[in-house]
Amino acid sequence: MASVLVVGGGGREHAIAWKLSLSSKVKKIYITPNNIGAVLLPQVEFVDLDVNNFELLAKWCVEKSIDLIVVGPEDPLASGIADVLATYNLNCFGPSAKAARIESDKEWSKEFMNEFNIPTAKWRSFNDVKQATDFVYSADYPALVVKASGLAAGKGVVVASNKQEACLALDAILTENRFGKAGQTVVVEELLQGEEVSVLCFTDGVNINVMLPSQDYKRAYNQDKGPNTGGMGAFCPCYNMPQNELDEAKNILQRAVDGLRNRGTPFVGVLYAGLMVTNDGIRVLEFNCRFGDPETQTILPLLESDLYDIMKACCDGTLNKAEVKWKTDQFCVGVVMASRGYPLTSSKGDIISGLPSVTKGMVFHMGTKLNNYGEVVTNGGRVLIVVTTHQDLVLAAARATMACGRIIFNGAQFRTDIAHRGIARAILAKGATTYKSSGVDITAGNNLIPIYKQMVSITKRQGVLGDLGSFGAMFDLKAAAFKDPILVSSSDGVGTKLKVALTCNSHESIGQDLVAMCVNDILVHGAEPLFFLDYYATGRLEGGAVVQVVKGIVDGCHQSGCALIGGETAEMPGLYHNNDYDVAGFAVGAVERNKILPHINDIVSGDVVIGLESSGVHANGFSLIRKIMDMGCHKFTDEAPFSLDKKTYGEELLTPTVIYVKHVLPSIRNNHIKALAHITGGGLIENIPRILPKNKKVILDATKWNIQPVFGWIAATGSINETEMLRTLNCGLGMTLIVDKKHVEDVLAATNGKVVGIVNEKMPGKFPPVYIIYQKV
């Protein structure tokens, strides 16, 4: 039986050690540096070796008759650990230093891709900050991705939102030497639009065997907000690529392996391709020379075959003879728990409790140690990853997220939306169309409270008193810094959009819709949303839908800056049919008495109308839309002909309502806005008149804003006339603002809006208060 050394002490290496421990051919696994989770496995033992002294490490392996060395991190590979081990005739699962350049030298890697016709983003490399800055401004594509060419511990990539930000990144890397030698050269790349997916393969330098595709979540916070991290979670398999693109990904990996071999640097180990799925096909963002972290923790649980056999075959050059099978009827989700301040800082020494409570999954240790009292404590930025598997992705995601809520340490943070992007595709790909298939096996509402509390905690704000679960919710207006406040309230639902959500088994957008409908109405009066309550009623309470809805509510509250301080979840069999449900939202905000909007009497001819674009149909008009779907025999799971991203009808129509609070509130506080209209039921022609003096009208120029293709499809397919469209749907504008022309530039800058019209005198009589200039197609 074999002895194995695993080099690396993170969560990836814990997962590798765990999978190797399941092999009947492995008797002993050594790991260095220490991983206190891995050494709990019976076959695993920590050995204190200097992982930077390759000669010493190789001699130890010879003395211990080590049959296989598995190198997890990229740094030792780039520094030549495999080369040294080879001189001692030791089997190393990992590439030589020259082959590892495909990750360790991004400039070299991009040149390699160009040479072997591997599709990638447009790029240029620079050593001079002025030349690089000039290029950012002169490039004929959005040159907004800045990468340190060398290894920078996963922190060397900046995806800038504008040219100024890209130039700041260039200055930090090239002038301030933020990454030392790793940043002596920078690569400036085209910013690609699409969805990322990770495709890895085993390779013996000639043959490859592709793993199940996975997707990781780099941003620190929900909805892909916040700074980049090493990865906050992942799921596998990821169904966002059709089979032809998966085949192309395999071809790309094979071309890379062939190219490295042709250059005299055969690659043995795991080759990782980070891909962007764009409208023009897939593009390689990067290659890595090792297993990804955290993708590995979600890929290996789905491997049916013996990992040791596969790795040994790679080293022996016989991968084509090895058996590599996967569990294709399962999903795996991993949610990372990070320490306080991550990724900007990290905390160490915080005691971790609750680990034994995770019974329906695995916990891989990423950054932990034992303190002097034998307690498990935090020891880095990313601390743990909770991994669960299930035949339904939504259940795997819910279980992993709920398990994180049971693990406690000071400052713990984790995302609650890992794998949510893939749920709809996973349900469609597996043909699961019933609610039961996306439900969580929770039999009582009380079992939902811990996950509620964990999600709701991110919405807490100044003024909230008490915790979720009390008989009533309290809010202190003085603590919220109001002097002479007027309370403003709103209550709303989302109408028959619920039917679409139920049909598609996709509910998270409903929660954001619910919050948006209420807080946008409050905003119209100049009020800042303070707190929110929800009501969820169903015929049968199961976790899948309700957790997604509450998650959406939490995201909506977080976006609007208000606290979710209470609610009611009611199970009423007989009143609602099985899994049908309804939701209602209640929002309360406040505005200083002297800032209440609208200022109707101040509106004069010449005032400018600014429009804030919608994300689609929002939450109105769904009875009409569903009728059109029925008349045309369309299914919500069919690809929508109006979708620019090849999404289904359901995915397009369930796009959540935009929440305008954070964009608009600063302009309200600066007294730059006279009136606002939230464009809901009644559309443009019935909502805008509610804020106009009787002797004024607005003239809107429909050529000035983007009318999304969905509206054209509704009009054409349903034979809906212009008037009916304008009084039923928002037609591309979710909110309109009336502004004095002297404040227009400031408001446009703050809101990212567009000038769409002007206020004018209205003649007496039955003339319409809203007149629209539009282009006929």
C-alpha cells in the first residue's frame, strides 16, 4: 500500500487528503504544513517540513519511501519543487517550474495562448506606468482589467469599473510596487462580459480527462458586490455552458497541454482553465497550474473513481488507461466562512464553536489552528468551507448555508447566495419541475429561524432595537439622527409574477421585487426607508421557496439601506393550494418635515425630466404577459426570442425590480429634486400626472432611453396598442424625476439617469398630461 505526501495546509489540501484517504491503496498520508481538520482523518499525519527547502523535503520522501507527492499551492510549483523531486526519481503530481509559467507569468501565458490559437481577451503588457495609462485611454476596447504578471497570492487582479480606477491600479502596481517583483510587469486586458466557469482536467502531459465544470464566487459579498477574494464559495457541476462549448473547453485544455509538450515542458497534474462564457463564445481568462480553491472542495466529492489511481496514472503517463467516473446525479455546494475584516484584513485567535453540529455535510479547514487550550480558533482570512451534496442544487445550497449559520466565531462572515445563479439552470437541466424537488426537508417553521436570523443580520442599521423573533419590532428615530421626522409607509405585493416564480421554481427575485415596490414608493415622498416587514403565506411550508424569498428580501433591504425587523410566515393548508404562496411587504421610512416631496407648486415650464431605466417589466403587467404566453403556447422554460443572453422566458421575466434608493437619496438630501414618480401599475401615462400641477404636462422623448426588447415582444406578440402598453407597463423607465435645469448635471452624475423629457404648459381642456415622442419601427 502507498504512502502519500500532500504539500499545502489549506482547505484544498484538506479535501485532497480526505479523498485520498478513501482509497483502498493508500495506507498513510502525510501533510505539511499542518491542517488540524485533515489530521483528524485516521490515515493522515502532520509532518513538520520546510516546504521551501525542496532538497530537504525530497530526501525525507526518499527516507520514508513516499510513493506520491501531491502539491496543492502554485508557489512551490512555480519555484521548482517538481523539478527537484524528479531528480530523486519521486512521483510528483504537479508540473515543472517551466510548465507552471502558464500561471506564474501572465505575460508569458497570454503569449502562449496567442501562439496556440487559444481564445482569450485582448491584451497588452507594460513595464512603464505612463505607457500603460495611455493605453487604457486609447485602446479601442474597454481595457479595464489590470493584472500583476507574477504570483501575488490571488490579489494581483483588479477588475476596474472605469478608466480612472484602472489607472489607479496601474499606479499601485508599477509605481508603488504593491506586489514587488510579481508586479514589475502588468497585463492590461479587455473587460469581457458574460458568466465565469472553471473547467479543470487531469493530465499526464499527453492525455487529458476533464472534470465536471464548476463555478466559484470571487466577490466578498452577496450579489457579487465588494472586493475580490480568494473565493467565497463554489458549486459543481455548473450548467451554464451548452455541450458544444463544453467540447470547446476540452479542446482548449488539450491544445494547451499539446502546446506545452511541443515546447519541451510537458505538464503533469491538474490544468485549470478559468473561462468567460460570452455571447461570442468562450474565452480563457487565465490558466492555473493546480487545483482551484474553493472549486476543489466541490469537485472531489463528486468523483466516484479512486483519486490515488488517477494521480498515479498522470505521473506514470497512463491516464488514458485510468478509470475516471463522476456522480452525475448529484450537486455539491461549498460556502466559505471568512474571518472579520476579510479580504482587507483578517482576525486570528477567535474561538470556533458549532463544528459538530454539521451532520449533513463536510467541513474543510482553510485557516484554523489549535490554541494553547486545545480549542479550534481562526488563523487567517478564509477559515472554513462547509460542503454539502444532494441531487437538487437548491437543497445542497440551502443545507450548506444553514450549516454555516450553526458554526459560530467572532466576526464570522459568509455569503448566502452561493450557487443561486445556477439553480434555475440546474432545475431545467435535470428536468425537475415540481416544487418538492426544490424544497428543503424542514418540517417545522421554527427550524427556519436560525437561517432567517443569519441572513437578516446583514440588514441591521442604526435605530433598530431588539432582535428578530420578538413579539413586536422597535425602531428609535432619534438614533437614526432625525430631528423633525414625518413617517412614511407603504404596503405592496408582487401580483401574479408569483405564478411565474412558481412555474419556474425560482423565487429569490420575488423578495427583491417585494422590497422594491415598497421602498421606491416611500422614496417618492423624499423619505429614507428605515425598516421593513414581510408576510409570507403558503399552503405547505417547505424551505426551498421561503428561504429564497427571504434571501431576496434581505438583499433588497441591504440595497435600500433598511432593516428587516420582523415578519410573519403562515402555513394555511386549504386556503392556499399545496405549495402556492403569497407575499406582502410593509415598509416604513422617514423624511424631515421640510423636505417632504413632491414640491408640486414649484414645478415650472422648462424643468427637466430625468428617467431611471428599469431592468425589465418589474412587477406589473403579469396578468397580461401570462395571457400572451398562453395564447402563443409559450413555456416559461423556452428560450425567449427577445433575450440577448439566450435566457428563458422565466429568467427574463423574473429579473428583479430595480431599487433606486441609494442612487436617488443623495440628490433628495441636496434639494435637487422637485418630484419623483415610481412607474408601476398605470405606467408612464398614469403615474407621472400624479406629481404634476394641473396646468403642466411633460413631453417625453422615447428615443432617449433604452426600451428593452421584452416590451417590443409584448406589443408584437399580444397585439397591444400604444396606449395600453403605456398605461400597463413601465416601457423601460422605472422612475422619473423632475429637476430644475440648473441641477440636471449633478442629478445625472448621482443617479446614472438620462434626460428623457421636459415640463411644459398644458392647455386647458382634455389634453393629456403626458405626451410621448417615439420612433415607429
